[in-house]
Amino acid sequence: MDMQPLRHSSNARLQTFVGYQYTDSQMLAAPSVGDSKSAAFHTLELGTEIQATRELGFKFGVVNLTNTKRDDAARALDHILLGRTAYVGVSYRL
């Protein structure tokens, strides 16, 4: 009798990621207001992607995890940073 080893096979693939972005202080120019200096800021993003089957995938994460806000100089010129935001996605390949 030929014995085969017991094997466990999983098609699920998991990927996680961390994103960090640093933006140094900036000189912002507006003809009606003049020049102003905006402070430096940073953002952090976390997420994961799961490929459950060859056809079906899921992703979810959080953008701007620290809920960083731009300073008054930047907001006065409509340089607004989107606050903490969660996202979820599903993909299916036909």
C-alpha cells in the first residue's frame, strides 16, 4: 500500500501594508491673500488585502489614521486634508 503525506492546501493570500507620508513646510501663494507658510504634516495609512479564491478578493483599510489636519494657513487657501477615512472593497474576476 502506497502512503501519501497529508497536505493542507489554502488558496487564501493575505497582504498587509503600512504607508507613511511626510510633507515638509510649504510656502503657499495666493494673489488675493499673499504668501504664507504652512506647517509640516504627516499621514499614516494601514490596510490589508485578502485573495480568498482565484476570483474573489477583499480589501479594507484606514487612510489618515492619525486624523491629521492642515494648519490655518493651508485651510484658508483650501488646501484641506481629508480626515480619517475607512474603506472596504470587493473584487470578483469573471
